Amino acid sequence: EGDERPDKVELGVFGGGSFFQQVDKGLGTKHVSGGAAGFRVTENIWKYVGLEQAFTYSVNNVKFLRPVTPGDTSFNYGSRIYQFSLNPVVYWTPRGSKFRPFLTAGPSALNFNPTDTATAEARFLTNAKYGAQNLDDSLQVGLNYGGGVKWHITDRLGMRLDARGIWTKNPTFRLPDQSAVGVYIPRADKLNGIQTTVGLTYYIGK
């Protein structure tokens, strides 16, 4: 039983949404909900186990929940997340099955990257009051975990649904740990998020 269909290797693209909880420490930060897209390669090396590599690009702009000075405007800027993940995948049905529900968890490297416009504006004299002249990218190690289902539409073409949790350190974007006169992000806070995606898969090899 199993291996009725070609799915030794899966090549997939996907899109969906990226959602994060706010962090209330300091002035408070929120990664605004946005779109996510990427691609995955999965090697189904055993009957019920695979290994998956993925790249995800998401748009999650950052806003501070409170201003530096009461009554003033809060600091906000554009930000993108580049996420690389390596995950073992455990299936409930054998390789080659039409439907394959699965669970997965693995490490991720997440580069939280302010846009070029954001870093340029942070350095302008008009934004000096925010004290964000050092605004820059922040690379973090994290964990992604979740599950979903894959199914063959034809032997070679399939669809999949995924829901992934993300757990990592809250990025500081090279801003100060504390400040009385500008924006700051305390160190060592955690960031939790969810990504929900739908994807198309091309299957190779029995």
C-alpha cells in the first residue's frame, strides 16, 4: 500500500497571511498583519516522514503602540520578513496517498528588514525626534510549528493548506534597549505569530 502516485519530491509555491501578537513591553510594538508568499521543496524520504525546506516573504510593517511624548505621533515604518525554515514532516497516511494530513515543527532563521524608505526616513532630520537613526535589519532564530493537509488533484499536481505558528525573539531593529528621549525596544521579549497559507504543488518521482 502507498506509492500509488508520484510524490517522492514536492515543489511548491504558496501565499496567504502573516499575523503577529503585539508586544506590550516598553512603548509597545505591533507587527501589522500582512500578506505572505514563498516556495517549498519537500523530500518524502520515508513512507510517513519527509524533510522540507521553505522560504517565506511577508509584509509586516511595524508600529509603536505609544508615542515617546504623550500627545505626539507614534513612530511607524515599513518592514519585511525573510524567513528560511527546515522542517521534518510527519504524515498520517503513507507516501502516494491522495490525502496526506501532516504535522511539522522545525527551526527558522528570520531576518526582520526595514524597507529602504523606512531606514532613509529614520535618518532624516525631521525624524530625529524619534531617535531611530540606527534603524536596521534584525536577524533572529525561531521555531515554526503546525500542520495541514496535502492532496493530489492529479498525479502530478496538488494543493495544500498550512497553518504555522511562529515563536522567536522580538526584533529590536538595532534600536536602544531603553531611552527617555526616543523610541526603544526592550531586549529578550518574545514574538508570537501565525501564518496561514494555501499552495500549489508539483510532484516528482515514485
